[in-house]
Amino acid sequence: MTYPVPAKQVETLYEIKKSKFIACAGFANSRESAMALLDSVKQQYPDARHHCWAYVFGNPSSPTSAAMADDGEPSGTAGKPILNVLQHKDIGDIMVIVTRYFGGIKLGAGGLVRAYSAAAQQAIDALEVRQEVRLETLNVDIDFKHEQFVRHLAEQAQGEIGSCDYTSSVLMAVKLPENAVDNFKQQLAAIAFSINECEI
């Protein structure tokens, strides 16, 4: 199963009543990568009052994880509206950070919700996407003489070899696009092997 993900990082600026909302959207598929992106934005804008964010990991139709933070803004006025924008877009593995510079005029709770939503929406509109191919890992235990055959099958299926352990046989972690797994198994059925599935 493939799904759209950010192709590269974008940054947009939304201004209202002298407050500046700088939105950064980029690829993140783990808590660690999302927090690394947040740290880089904080370093870029160290004097900003708020760095509010939200992320969605995995296929957008069935995400593996989602989270948000208001970072000092009134509860529910920043992280939630950013996440709400993400949840209505068909984009996975995405992190959006909205950095706010206060302009001296209070926006009120409703104004903040609208501003953070608009800033996030603006970043998403500017975002280029690419198709992410979900890989499934198969642990294949084979004789040495079949190693090159398995490598060839994996290459044909646009897969990759994750690891290879040599003992009395060869234990290979083969990563394949989900739609290529059944055909790969059928082609391996001609040789003696054992296979264990573990999804990554």
C-alpha cells in the first residue's frame, strides 16, 4: 500500500493583527524524527514565544500514531487545530510546527484556533508530496546456494536486503513492497526454505 508523504520541507508565513505564524511542514515517521524537526525550528526561531505542533505517522487512512502540543497557548487553541488540518488531508508521515510571534494584539481563543488552522493549511497547500511504499519484512532461512536467487527476486520486486546472517544456512531479512510479497513467496516455493513474516 502506498500513500502520499512530504517530499521536502516547506515553510510559510501567515500574518494576522501583527502576529506572525510561521508554519513548517516536513517528513517525520517517528517520534524521534518529529522532535528533531521541532528542535531545528526552535533553533531557527529561538526568540519565538510558542512552537506549537502536530504529527501523523503511517498511512493517513489508518495512522499508527498522532500527537499534538499547544506549547503554552490556551489548551485546545493551537495543537488541536493543527492536528485537525492534518487529519483531513490525505498525507502520512507528516509533522507541522507553527511558530508564533505575538504582535501585541490579542486574538482570543477563537482567533487563535482560526490562525493556527490557517497557518497549517497554508503550509499543507505549499507542500510537495511523493508516494511512500510500505515495506514488509520477511525473514527467509535458505541454503547458501540459493542466496543469489533470493537477492535477484528481491531486486526484481523493488525490494531490498535488510540484513544477512551466515550460520549453517543463510538468514536474510528481505524487505518488500506489500503488493509484491505473495508473488515473492510463490517464486520461493520451488526451493526448500522457511519463512517468517514480521512487519516493520
